[in-house]
Amino acid sequence: MAARKVPDLPNVSKDDLLKYYREMLLIRRFEEKAGQLYGMGLIGGFCHLYIGQEAVVVGLEAAAEEGDKRITSYRDHGHMLACGMDPKGVMAELTGREGGYSRGKGGSMHMFSKEKHFYGGHGIVGAQVPLGAGLAFADKYKGNGRVTFTYFGDGAANQGQVYETYNMAELWDLPVVFVIENNQYAMGTSVKRSTKSPSLWQRGAAYGIEGEAVDGMDVLAVKEAGERAVAYCRAGKGPYILEVMTYRYRGHSMSDPAKYRSREEVQKMREERDAIEHVRDLLMQGGHATDEDLKAIDKEIKAIVNEAAEFAKDSPEPDPAELWTDIYADAAPQTA
Amino acid sequence: MATEILMPALSPTMEEGTLAKWLVKEGDTVTSGMILAEIETDKATMEFEAVDEGTIGKLLVAEGTSGVKVNTAIALLLAEGEDASAEAPKAAEAAAPKADAPKPEAKVTSAVETPPHPARAADTTPDWPEGTKMKTMTVREALREAMAEEMERDETVFLMGEEVGEYQGAYKISQGLLDQFGAKRVIDTPITEHGFAGIAVGAAFGGLRPIVEFMTFNFAMQAIDHIINSAAKTLYMSGGQMGAPMVFRGPNGAAARVGAQHSQDYAAWYAMVPGLKVVMPYSAADAKGLMKTAIRDPNPVIFLENEILYGRSFDVPVLEDFTIPFGKAKIWREGTDVTIVSFGIGVAHSLEAADKLAKEGISAEVIDLRTLRPLDYDTVLTSVMKTNRCVTVEEGWPVGSIGNHLSATIMERAFDYLDAPVINCTGKDVPMPYAANLEKLAILTSDEVVAAVKKVTYR
Ligand SMILES: Cc1ncc(C[n+]2csc(CCOP(=O)(O)OP(=O)(O)O)c2C)c(N)n1
Ligand SMILES: [Mg+2]
């Protein structure tokens, strides 16, 4: 096994490190469990796992304040866990049950939590970008000082609506952080095969938007960049772009045979750059935690995930009457 | 106790597969993420990863075996300290959800259960009290007044679109609103329909009540994804947690001599979509009352205006707060021989036709649907049950038209009342031509309505 680069010990507290470790591990274990339930036929349709990218949301959530909003694509389980949504409700939505966040009517790709300011969960590549700017528009209109994190992929970054949004977000100084989660692939298309742009964040310059690229396998680097971005937006200076360089270990969705990249490429990332192992190293080297301590955390997380899985299996399917609810906010749908 | 490793479902449609190759052997230690086997699904050969850690105790299915059903145990995984003789677990729980008590059947009105007829009592209350003072106003003024009143009433209402502010509106519907409400609430956008429609939907998710003006609805096709996928479906997909209370408005349908790309009626397109409400007024009073209702509605509303009608004048009631509910048709003219059902500018053709028909002794009842979703089926059915004949009139294309839908509904619910097949008068099934003579041929006329009525009345 190739050795990971020994990290320099940054100036970060033990509590923070343990928090990031725990949050990232929760996402990973949750996703592994989701993969397993998918394999058992308990989760249907498309299911996009976030394994490998955990440091992105955990780092950025560490830079967020209460009331800030977030919106993302269909690869959304990690975002929901990171912003504090209940793993049980998320897993039960994956299994399409009454106990799910959308009472089983949204599924893996379409989940929301008004309480946690999580605005989805969107299945159309790139659509969340103007929607996120719109949330920021509402906050600016109300003058409440909130910031919206709008996540999208390297593939989504080629959608025209992203640039329409950049233009208006800068024109109107909207408090939105555009987070490009560059995991290097859009399904089977590598970034190199989809654009000749040397970097994605720099495209913002055409609209006058500032930004930067960040190492997305380093949760501390992500948090630091996130804090810069948030401070910029909160100061009323307009949007900011973070291109977070990350990697997804699993296939695009569950049915991806992953023939577009080598097993070695994935293995190398896992062994040399894994974000969770990175924090683990920091904890051990800083003398903040022992192997035993971390095993105990692992056990705790497993229990949470197992509980979520049990809930998601036991929760009943939605009542058939749910077919006809929530179509209109004020009235039952009409039948001819 | 040993854990069973089950044959996984590796695609949305996989029911069984071939265990092509084992990449581990009995006695191997595995960690989560390690590849255990290659499995051929209905789509591809996939790698199957371990989720739990442990030691492979037993391989239960030999490599090369085909037709292995999903959820069959294919191997045993031993935890620390266990040996292969450890008792195998009971068969894993079935994947199907627990079937506890029998579930209540949904109370759904399917086609089969639909009562054949007749209509429920139609709402025939007048739109305003008798004796209300009236003033004459154009549709344009009525729309502007409705928006101004609602913006006055609710701080969260704002207008955005191309040229709505400083230019005072491409069709002058927003004349004066910038002066009255300022640039925070009357927002000129760049020419970027997809983008600003998405931003407006996001703003609605965020608690505002946007009015989005499309310079014409032809350009809303660039924004159709946000109208349908983001605005119309989110309430449902979120289990009722959040939706898009907003109005998409602008001129729709043929103007004059602007050719195929600027002359299309989208009524039937939008009316198809659950989650949207769809309004298409004819008169100024309806434009005003329905626009105010649309802005207050907690759902996304498509408000289809008409450039040719903008300048027409009608009587509008002078009332403090005048609204018209959705789903209530208006009977413009009562009659006994035939029911003409229309909406939008189609009502103008229908009323003209009714005048001509009256001169020939045919008494036509003219119904203006005003809203297409919800749609006032009861008023239509009640009328058809009286006249026994029906002609529908709309400017849009014939295939999948509102008229088609009405015909089907009348056939299902009032078949025995019909004395003739329903005829749909529509625009011609062609892109709008530019040449004056061809354009005239493409657009629906009152003479065509007259001819259709004569056909259903066998005259
Ligand atoms: C408009 C649209 N086009 C195509 C798809 C199908 N699709 C789903 S995900 C995807 C790849 C997106 O890749 P990226 O933006 O990099 O996000 P990632 O999956 O890597 O998180 C595609 C093509 C879609 N959902 N929406
Ligand atoms: Mg990607």
C-alpha cells in the first residue's frame, strides 16, 4: 500500500477534528449501507453515492451559519447528513417509505428539509444552480444576511443555465457560493473529454466572479476556503466560486460498470488521498485519539446507520391516498 | 453469527444475474470496499464490493453460475473469532416491505369509477354584486392595475422579466410600476429566460412571490424545465414541505404577421401538467380578477395573455378588492341549440359566431372557461346536457388540444345527452405562415365556428 503523505499538523482543535471525522464517517457508512440496501432491492431506481467526496460538504458545513441555505443535485445524501438531517428520514426516503423526508414521494434524488434549510435534491443536471441563486435572491431581498451554498458537478458546469446564473448573480450581487464538486467525471465522461477549459472556477472571471480551486480531499482546506467564500458573500460583495477537487470512489450510480477508468486510478486515490484517513492521521499524530477511540466512534456510527436502515425497512409504504396529496398547496387535485 | 452475503441488484431492472468470477477465496480477509466478485447483470459486468469486514467463510455459489436470483445468499462472511462451522443465519429478510395490516385503498377517481353523468351543480354566482359601479378599461390596464394592487398589498410580490422596468414593458403591461415600486421590486433581467425563470423559482422556494413576465410565451420554451420540473413538481417531491407560489405571465398565441416562431398557443401544453394552474382570460374584468387571484395563489400559475386583446376595452367593476376564483367558467351568452366552449381570444371568435348564428335562428350558448386548470367541467356538462350539442373553439393546434380533452370528457360523462359528435375548432395543424393570405387561412375564424355549429345542428 502506498503511504499517504504525512500531513503537517495544522492549527485545529481536537474537538473540531473529531467532529469532522465523525461527520465524514457517518456519510461513508451511510452510503455503504445504502449500497447494500440497493443490492437487496430495498432501494429502487437511481442511487448516487457520495463515497470519496465527504470532505466537501463536511468542510463547507463547518463554514456555514445557522439559517444559511444549501441546494444540490441528485448526489445529495451526504449534503443532507452534513446539514443535520436525520439519517432515518433520509434512508426511509431512499426506500420509498412513509417515514422518509418526502414521505416516499421524492426518492433518493428529490429530498428536502425546510427545517434544515436544505432545498433539494434536484434530478436535472444544472437546474439547482439558478434555483440556488434564487434562494440567495430571496435572502438579499429580505436583507437577512444569509448565504446559499449551491453545489453542482463538473458535468453540470457545462450547462448554459450555469452561466446565465453567474451573470445575474454577479449583476445583482447575490450572496451565493457556487460550489463545483469536481469529482473528475460526469457519468463516464472525464473533465478532459468534456472541455478544454484548464479550470472550471476561472470561467467565473468572464462574469466578474471571484473564486478559487480547493483540495477537496482535505477537509480543513475546504473549510478554510469556505470561510473565505462565506465572508465574501456576507459582506455583500456578491457570489463566489469554489471549485473543490474531489473524487468519487463508486460508480456514477448503482448500475455503473465503471469501464471509463482503471481500478488502479480509484485505488490510488483511496490509498493516498482518502479524506477520512487524512483526518484519522491528524488525530493519531496529534495524540488526540487512539485506535481504540476511533474504533469506538466507528461503532457508534455503525449503530446510527443500522438504526436508520432498520427504520427504513420497517417504515410502511405511504398510504395509497398519498398519491393525490401535495399536488397543490391549497386544494385537492381536480378530476374530470 | 456469520453474515450472509447476498446476490445484489446492480441495476434498476436486474432480477437475476451471473456470478461471473470470484475475486476472493474462502479464508480471505476482506474490508469494506474490497471487490468480492464480478457479476453480470442485464446491462453489464459489474464489480461487487464488500460492505462489512470479516473473513470469507464459505462461497455458496460457484463462479460461472448463471440465473442467480437477487437476494440469494452467495457467501458467508465471518466476524472476528468465528469459524466456518458457525451456524448460518436464517434466510435474510425478504426485500419486500413488511406487509402488516392491509392498506386502505386509495380513494382515486379512475376513469372506470367516474360517474357517467350528470354534472354536479355548476357555480352560477355572479362575479360581482348587482349594481356595482363599472368603468371601461383595456385588458392592458386591467393587468397593470391587478399587479400594482397586489404589490401594494404584499411586500413579497415582485415583477421580473425583460424590459419590464425602465422600458415600461415590451407591451407596456408594467407601465409605471418601476416608478411606483422601485428597482428592488421591478427587476429588468438580461435576456436569459432559462436562468431567470430558475432564479424566480428559487426565490419562490425562499419565501417570495415572484411574477415572471415572459416577453412572449414563445420564449418560455427556454425556461420550460424550470416551469415544469422545478416549479410544478417540487411541492409533490418534497412531501408538501416547499413549493413555488408564483406567476408566469405574458402574451401567448398568434399576434399578427410575426411568423411561426412568435405565434403559438401553449394552452394545452401547460394545461396538461399537474401542479400548475393555468389561466387564459378573455375580458379585462377577468384579466384583473384572475390576475389578483393568481398572485395570491400558493401554487405556480401560468397566466396566458393575448397581444391582440391587450388593447380591447371592457367593463370592469369598481371594487376595493376584486378577485375571481379559479375553476369557474363564465357564460357570456345563454342559448339553447348548441354549446360553444372556448377561452382566451377564442371567446371573441365564438361570440362573433353566436351573433351570426342568431341571425340564422340558431341559439348558441357561449362558455368562457377562463381557467384551464382547474377546469369548470360542471358548467360545460350542464350546458351540453341542455343543448345536446357542443363545439369547442381554441387557437392552438388540433392534436392533444383542450377541445380533444373536453370531447373525451363529454363523451364519458354525458354520452347519452349528445345528439351529434363534438367538433373541435382549432388553429390549423401547421407552423404559422408569414404571408398574409396564408396566415389568415391558418388562424381560426368565426366562420369556421359557424360552419361547425351548423354541422352539429344538422343545418
Ligand atoms: C439535463 C440533464 N441531462 C442529463 C442527465 C443525465 N445525467 C444525470 S447525472 C449526469 C452526469 C453529471 O455529472 P456531474 O455534474 O459531474 O455530477 P456528478 O454525478 O459527478 O456528481 C448525467 C449526464 C440529467 N439528469 N439531466
Ligand atoms: Mg462529476
